[in-house]
Amino acid sequence: MFKLIVRMMLIAVCCMQFIEVNAQKRKSDLNVPSTVVYALPQTVLNVDVVAEKKIRKLGPFASFSEKYIGVTPKITSNGVNWTIKSIALTEKGEVDPQHYYKLTSVGNYQPNLIQLSPEGLIEGFNMKASDVENDIYYSTIKENVEIEIEYGKFSIDPNLLIKKDTVYKVVETDTAFIKVPELKEQAIAKSLEDKAKEAAHQLFKLRKRRFKILTSNYEVLPPDGKAYEVVVRELDKLEKEYLALFLGKEVNVIERGQFAYKPKAKDKGGVLFRISPDKGLVDVSDLKAVPVRVELKNLGLTSELPVLPQDPNLTPNSLIHYRIPGQAEVKVVYGKNVVYKKNHVIAQFGKVMTMPSQVLLHEGYKIEFYPKTGAIKSISKQK
């Protein structure tokens, strides 16, 4: 289908070269030729990535989990894992610095009737302002989350233990020296195991209280169903926090980023971006991060496209240049996994064609281009 459309466009261009133009409809000849510079676009692949960061935090009482609560923790060490949840590629046209062209006035056509984008990309000839399309721009969102598991936030007992000890003080009397017992208190910090034992005790107390509330085993109970819901929800929340002290905690964070890749004419791929365990989505310059690569396979749809012969009397500045874009199979690979695969239109994988600017001398006709690829969109007669 693609090749059929290309052949139809070429036939239309060839036919327009032989249209006889009524001299009465032509504009007056220009005394001084005028020239305009325009550019053909190259395709830039915009990459929108949604990645998930899975953070694992070891509980401070993990070594006492089996002893005091009878559960073996699944999290045995701190760690961070990244996975790509989704990835989307879209094409955008940007000025190709290798393909700037000049068009000089020929006969009675004025090149100031060319419509260009703000970047200088060709959009059309003899078009109205309403025919011009707008570009869409994107943004990047990042989110940082810190995980803390600290027993001091939940402990209801002081961090110090008061140790009482009996010491003997020697006292002199009239007849002898005697030892007098004296009680002395000393404050010492709790050991890690003492804190684990205390946290386990509080955990079981929370469970017992929740059970008694749910079985109406208290003299004073919440007044209504909403109060029941609030009390039980808060007890569940406290239980999870106490369990995290032994079993650890796992949190998933979503991070979004956007990157751009500009394929060369014979490009086969490269690094799109990188994923760092600490920084998340980063650009290709961070060599310590794991690369995410793009692989491009030119499908060669325009490789057999014939080049039409041109009039040797025509100068390069009197030709209109346009693209017939190519297509490529695009893969995105993270490690050994292919996370994206789709065919995309790549302008620079195709061919640059020309047609004589004399076709514009026929008044009432307009030529419209696709700004993203530089291909001819339509050749039509204005109403």
C-alpha cells in the first residue's frame, strides 16, 4: 500500500510538469530574483518511560523475628530493584542540519508564498494560515521517597533501663568499722534484644485489643459502626508498623521520564537512557548506570524507488526538495528483555526527491507537506 501511494504521488508530480499555464493568469515577472531557505525534517524519537522502583528495607529486629514473633522475614537485606512498567515512542520532526535547501524565484512564482514552521521546516506552498498544524511538547516527572523504620517512633517505654544495685559503704564507729548497705540506681541504654522483646510484647497487646473490640469483650465499646471502623483501621496500621520492625518493609515508587533519540541515516541503534539504582532514570552520560538500548532495523521500503530524470537545464535552486520517508522496526531492550517493539516512520531512512518549482505557476493549486517527515501530504486545488 505504501509503495502504491508513492507511485501515485510521483505520477501526479510528473503530470503537473506538463500543465500549460495561461499567460493571463500569471503574475508580472520579477525584476530581481528572490530566494528563501527551508529545511527538511529528520525524525526524532521521543521516549516516554514509566519505571517502578522497588525499595526493600531490612527490619532492625529481623534477627529476633523467629524468637519473639515466630515469623521468618522474607526481606533479608536492603536493596533497590528497577523494572520498566511501560514505554512509548512517538515521532517528532526537527530540522535536519544536513538538508537545508534554497528556492529561487523562477518565472512568475514568488518563493515568499512558501509556508514554513517557526524552526524553518517546509509545511507547504500556497497554503492558508489555518492549514498549519501545531506541535505538542512533553514534560518529565520524578518522585523521591525515603523509607524509615525506626522503633523510637512507636515505643511507649523509655529507652533507658534503671538498674538497682546494692553497694556497701564503710562507716567508722567509736569501736570499729562497719559495712552499711546502700541502694544505688544506674540508668543504662536498652540492648537491641531488649527493644525487640518490648516491641513484640506491644505487637501482641495490639492484636489482643483488636480481638476484644471485634468480639465486644470490653465494657465500653465504640458508639457506632464508623467508630468501630476507625479504631480497627488504626490498630491495623500500628500492627503493620510493628511488624515492619521484624519483617522489614517494601515500597514501590513510580517514576516517569522522557528522553529523545535522533537516528542517523544508517543508524542501527544505541543507548536511549540508563537506570541507576540510586538516581533512577538518567541520561546516557552516567556510565555507572545500566543502559537501556534501542535497536533499529531499516525495512528498506524506499530502497527500490526509482529516481526520476530531471531537466538538465534546471538549477538546484529551482527544485523543490521533499522526502519519501522510510520505516524501521524499533526495539527497546533492557538487559535481555525486549520491552518495546513496533514499526515507526523514520524520515531519514527514506529518500530525498525533487520536483521542478514550475508546478507552482499554475494558480489555484497548493502543495501541503507533513512537517514531521517532509513528505508530500496533498496536491490539491484551492476552493
